[in-house]
Amino acid sequence: MPHRRIRPLAALFAAVLGLAAPLASQASLPATVDGQPLPSLAPMLEKVTPAVVNISTKTRVQVRDPFFDDPVFRQFFGVPGTQRERVAQSLGSGVIVDAAKGYILTNNHVVGGADDITVSLQDGRDFKGKLIGTDPDTDVAVVQIQATGLQALPIADSSKLRVGDFVVAVGDPFGLSQSVTSGIVSALGRSGLGGTGYQNFIQTDASINPGNSGGALVNLRGELVGINTMIFSPSGGNVGIGFAIPTNLGRDVMEQLIAHGKVSRGNLGIETQDITPRIAQVLGLKNASGAVVTRVSAGSAADGADIETGDVITAIDGKPLRNSQELRNAEGLLPVGSTVKLTVQRNGANREVTAKLTPEKLATVDGAALDPRLAGVTFSDLPQSLRSQGVAGVAVQSVKPGSRAALAGLGVSDVVIGVGNARIPNLATLKRLAGVKPRQLVLVVSGDEGVRYVDVR
């Protein structure tokens, strides 16, 4: 039986790490690398791990019960009328990015909506975290702690990442603090992974598991290139497909959260839809790539760029678009004031136009103007990013603590989709129906817990 030639292990190891010298015949392992007898990630990780923290949260959730919510039942059994609640706990990770000010970059799904945030450092110290701001659309959040002796990670330019670059993921999976896994960048610019957010993920085969969310993805220089966010897994465990938010996106969002507590995104002021073969035939298009414009808001950036209904946008800043989701994603990842170049097709002819993204203007109304029971609530129309996905309703922008609506369970980020048995597609319809002041004000609300009824008394 013929023998297979096996490459010397030392030479193979050195070649994989990019450390082998280019020799004509055979690569050899260098004697030392940065003073180390063998290549190792340990010196780099000794500088990285103190900047990666554990984040634990507690969230108080109101518990509703059809029996205990009934005042007759409570009176009969002598049960007090106070609302009952349970405490939900979760674990995640975070990365210190500013040692002097104690800023920590993490995921929105780690700390969003939490009532108590505890940050645990590698040296064993625990601190109460202050939530500076969250951005659900990119799943980025910023937490601050008041502490001395912190160590922050330098932030790299994630646009310089290449597929095949080595990366290391650091976090607290399953509560196991300071766990480290390594791999490569498998792909860049991943999007369309479900959900309603704006996506531009780094894909990596470095193991990312539950609890790694918000942790660091670093390059071999120990610089932060991404924030670990999610995994693709049919079984719930790691299968070698993990995703991280690139630092260029995370840094832009972080700066807005620190400065304003929220993110203001640029907006073209258009609604679009995918091009089906039938639409392509009607418009005389040779292919079905791009996004056809179905509505242009008066006075918007698109209106100023002479974009009309029926135009087909085929590229943004020179990057071809396959569908309306890619256009929405590219638009949502750019800040207010950005200038974009759009390739537009009209009547078979292509032209290029520029548009400066402006803030989206949404109509709002004070709940007290609709019904006294809604005092303390501010409603608004849904943003175009949701409307373009077919979502209908009215957004709850703010709810005053202690108000009737708050006590009934209405919360910020809820979407009112109905009043009683009447459907609510927009703010104008809500004004008309709520203005009637029904005897029983029951809102049909869609939120994180699904669709529910909110009885405001």
C-alpha cells in the first residue's frame, strides 16, 4: 500500500499562522516569535480579556391573570389590588471601549428593557451599570460604569477585514467567564437574516454560544473588529456560523447614543417594493434586480433628487441592488446628512442622481388630546422602515410612569394595531376612533410578547 506524504507538523502549523519563511523547498518554524518559544495567542489575550466584561440583568415583568385581574374575584377572596410581577434574569457580555469614562459596548438584546444591570470585571469587581442608550435596529447598546483601573480595547477599522483573516471571540458563554475561541472571517456584509433591523454582519466560524452576545471579536493584534451578536443554529448550539456587528457600524451608533441617547437615521423618503417578473414585464425591464419606487414623500431627499413613482433604483453608491431590502438596509446604516449616489432607471434609460439623507418626519399626537385615559402617552406614525415591510399601526413613542396607560401595561415600542374591534392602520384612524371616547377603551397592541389587549381605565 503506498504511503501518503505527511507534511511536517511544525511547518504546517507555521504556514497556517502565516509565520513560515518563504523557502524554496520546505518551511521551518522560527525559533521565537515576539520572544515566545512557540506561536501563541496568550500574550495578546492577556491584554484583551480584562476589557471583556460579564453583564447580568434583571427585568421586572408584570404578570397578568384573568382571575386576579377581576376586581370581583379579588374582593371575594380578599386579594389586594396591587399588580403582581416576576423577575426575569439574563446573562451576556460587553466590551470596555473607553476606560476613562467607563463606556461599555454591548448588544441591545442583552440590556434593552432591563431594570437592573450588573457589570462584573475580570478582577472580580462588580458595578451597577447605567444604560446610556440602545438601538434595537442594529442591536447595539451602551452601558456606563463608574470605576477606576479599567482597561479598554482599541477599535480597529472593520472595513479592512478580509475573508480568511484570523479572529478571536471572547465572552461569557453559558456564564463561563472569559472563554476564548478562535477562527476566521467566513464572510462579510451578511444581511437578510430575518428580523426588522439593519444588518451588515461579519460571519465567523469562531465558536459563539449563548452568553457570548455583546462580547469581543478581535484580530490577532488584539484590536476590536466586531461585537458578537448571534448564531445560526438548528439545534441551539454552535455549528460554526456566528455573526458579529462590525466596529465601524457599532462605533457610529455608539457615538450617537452617547451624544443624544438615541440614533437619528437618514431617510430618502421613498417606499419601494421588489421587482417581480410581472412588474419587470410591465416596466419593460430586462431583469428583475433593483427596487421599484411606489411612493415619494413631498419635500423628501428623493423628491429633491427628482425621483418619481415607477423609477427603478438599481444601485446605491455604485453597489448593485438586488431587492428593496438591500436598499432599506443600505439607507438605514447611513447617518443623517450622508450624501448617496443612486443609479435610477426610467423608461429604459439609466441616470445617476445624488441625494442628501434627511431625518424622517413622523406625525405625532398627545394621547390626552384623544382621550383623557390616554394622558401621558405619545403616539406617532410608524417609520418607513416598518411600513415598507407591510407593518401597519401606530407606534407608542413614550409612556409616562404611573399613568393609566402605564398601569394597564402599555409600553414604549408597542404598536397599537386596533381599538376594540376596529383596525388601526395609521395615526389618522386612531385619532378618529379614540376621539369618540368609547365607554371601554381596549387597545389591541403588538409588542415583544406578541399581540395582546390593553384595557385602559
